[in-house]
Amino acid sequence: MPVYSYNECHTYDQFSMDYALVRWIKSTFQGVFGISLPLVKNIIPQKCDVTTVIGDPIVVPHIEEPDRETVAAWLNVYKQKLVELFDKHKAEYNHDPESVLQLV
């Protein structure tokens, strides 16, 4: 089921990637743990409106032992539905209604 929370990124201020030390810490952490480390300036979240929207369920058939291609295909379905959900509600809830959701 695709779910997206608009403006969640405004709850914390992150250190800029313009600093070499910040880039080094983030890349080292990601290299070791495989996920990106957000380096935030504030411990307590800032007050802002965060709106969560929930899309329609994606009906996935039970596959006993799916291969990589099948998993990748269903992941692409999820990504497409998430982008559609984002685009459907961005004008109403996003701070920048012209923004585009980029999945990496």
C-alpha cells in the first residue's frame, strides 16, 4: 500500500553537504551500514504541517519462491503507485506544488 507524508522533511534542519566533513561522515556511514545518515541540527522537531496520504492497496499474488525479476517488477509497481499518489495530492499538501518525487 503506497503511503506518503508531505512536508516531513521540514521537521528537521540538516547540515549542508557543502561541508567536506559532512560529506565524509555521510558517505562513510552509508558505506558501512548501507543507509544514509541524516545529520540534523535540531533534536526537537520543528512545528510544521505534515499530511500523510494513503493510496489504494496493491494486490500482489502469493508467489512461493519469487525470483529477482519478479520482486523487481512488483517493486516497480509500488514505485509507480507511490509517484501517482504523490502527484495526485501534491498541489493540495506539498509546500512546493511543482516538485517532482524522485525515487532512488
